[in-house]
Amino acid sequence: LSLAVIGTGLLWVGWFGFNGGSALGANARAGFAVVATHLAACSGVITWMTLEWLDRGKPSVLGMISGAVAGLGTITPASGFVLPWHGVVIGVVAGAICYWACTRLKNKCGYDDSLDVFGVHGVGGATGTILAGVFAVAAVGDTAGLLEGNGRQVLVQFYGAGVVLAWSGVVTFVLLKVIAFFLPLRVAEEHERIGLDVSLHGEALQ
């Protein structure tokens, strides 16, 4: 867990690099992107922590860093197009919807997602893509969103998210089917129980 916290800190700082760096210059747009990114991560932490506290009686460090990554992933499509306070709102939405995806949707659908990549990055990324069409500010990124009267931008964002979901889903399905012809897609249950670090890689703690 301590290494996961360190990794999240590294991710958090690195996220400033590619969200702010997307402006390709040290300018106001880059500054807005960095601040919105930071605020989204902070509000994602607080939201996830609060929901976990209400749901399970206590917060957890793992939940809090998951909330941070949820905020970071969700603000990314909108960073450089929104104001800093929009980052707070997007972070709150990210913490809530990603918490739901990781604790409710996964259990209901029964898919295997041990690291909650789909619940955090998939659901969060799609949510952020759509919210970019809601909160986009023309003065920041030259594109107006729903709040500035451009409702069509939300439809554009839905279209983009849908295309990515369809493309990645179809290609992944095809690749898995091809791989399945040559080797099994899942290890034996015994290896899962022992842990792949030990059973396959021989990385037992000394």
C-alpha cells in the first residue's frame, strides 16, 4: 500500500506534465489545465473518501488514492477547456461515479477488474469526455460548451466517447479471440489463489 501511495504521488505530478503540456507552451491555458487537474484530483479524493466512509463506516487509504486517480483521469479530456472551478465539480462527479463503478457496477456485472482500470479510467474517462462538452469555455479553449449555449458540443462528445468504446471493445475482443487460439487467457485457479508473483515469476518474499 505504501508503494501504491508513492506511485499515486508520482502519477499526480506527472499528470500536470501532460495535461498542462498539452498546451504546447507556458501560457494561461496551460495554467488553467494544471490548476483544474489538481483541484479535480483533490475533490476526487474527498468525494471517494466521504462515500466510502458513509458506505463502509470508515475511509481507506486505497480508496483515497483511487479517488485521486479517478479525478485525474476524468478531468483529462476537459483540461485546457474548462475553468479551475469546473475541475472541482468534475472531480466530485468523478469520485462518485467511479466509486459506484468499482463497488456496484463491477459486482453486478461480474467482470474481472482487479485493479479497477475500467471502473476508474474507463468510466472516468468517458465521463470526463462528456463533461468537457458541458463545461467547455470558449475563452479558455476556443470551444464553447453547454453552459455557454452550445448544446451540440455535448452530442459531439457523446459521439467521440461512443466511437472509442466501440473501437477499443471490438479490437480487444478480436485480439483476445486470436490469443485464445494459442494459449489460455486465464491461469489456473490455484495460481490465482497463490498469486502470480509466486506461482509464475518466483518472486516470493525472502
